[in-house]
Amino acid sequence: MTIIEIPEGWPTGEAAARAVQEELRGRLVTAEEGPEAGTGNVTGVDVAYDDERDLVAAAAVVLDGRTLEVVEEATAVGRVSFPYVPGLLAFREIPTVLAALARLTADPGLLVCDGYGLAHPRRFGLASHLGVVTGRPSIGVAKNPFTFTYEQPGTARGAFTDLIAEGETVGRALRTRAGVKPVFVSVGHRVSLERACAHTLHLTPRFRLPETTRHADSLCRRALAEALDAE
């Protein structure tokens, strides 16, 4: 088993990471509409941790954007590359996520992250970070609220309300299943909020969470378990 080591020069402290984050945020593109829902490929990325052994397993699962069938999947296991600091979680996992993406032969298309993009204290969460460093369109679909306020959307599938942070709309609370608590959608990179929500609804034909997230979550957990068994 090959362990992805922390890249040389990777930030080790909060100040250095924030400086990198600020520099990358200057490259963020939010004016593009992005791909239409139900077209091309969509790739879910997710990670699982074992902090005792300082390991993180990343999974990238490519789905056909129309049928939602799995096209390809890849994993990587690496060292946790940064301490736990709210607002800087991308620095803990990006190297291993990039390694998993690099092992794909199919075009990843749109990247779907289990986390946030613009709905972040500095408007640059994991989905934005990953989108900028790969150059790919990306969105964040999170399970839980973070650093914003919102009203509960209506109970019907597709109902939404805005996520508000410091008077700015940074995403939407979107109901993907009638009567089930919403998910929290935000733009990552090179996608509009309307398209981000359209993709999220297309990716949730049966369950609250996107099929991309469901597949990637299961795969990264299996990869981590296999890595621990191999030690």
C-alpha cells in the first residue's frame, strides 16, 4: 500500500494556510453557469480519517450524469496533512483527494464535495479550493449547517431558502426529499447557484444525499478499513 506523503512546502500552521487560501480565492470563478444537470460526468469526492494512525482515505467516484450509473472509481490513502482547524479543513485532505482524482482515467466532469464552497467564513471552502486547484467546476452539498443563517424551506422536494452570511447569499438550504431535513448547497467554482441546486436535485432521485456522496462515502470508508488491515 502506497501512502501519499504530505507535499513539500505544505502549510503547517494556521497563518500560512490562511495566506494560501486567500491567494487561491483570488482565482475563484463564480460568473460561469457550469454544465447542465443530467449531462456529462459528475464525480463525488469524500474522505474518511483515522486520526490515531494519522491517515486519511480519499475516494473519487465518477457517475454518468444522465443515468447516475458508476463509470469509474479510485481511492488514495495519505497522511493527514494539517491539524483540525475549522475553516481550514481542505488543508487536511486536499493532497490525498488530488491523488485519488489523478488515478481516474475518465473525465471527472463536475466535482461534488461533501462540504462547502462559498458558504464558508472566508467564502472558500473545500469545494471552492478543490475547484480552483483542479480548474474544474465544483459544488458543495453539505449535510449540516455551518456558518450562516437560514429559514426552513417548505416541505416539498425542491423547496429552498437562502443561506445568509453577513448579509450575503452564500448558498441554499434545499429540500431533496419531501418532509426530510434539507441539504446545504453552495457554489464551489465555475458553476452558478441555480445549476448547483439543479445538479443536487438530479443527483437525489431516491435519498436525501446525492448519489455521488453516497458512493464516495462508502468507498473511502472501505479504503480506510483496508489500509488499516494492511498495516
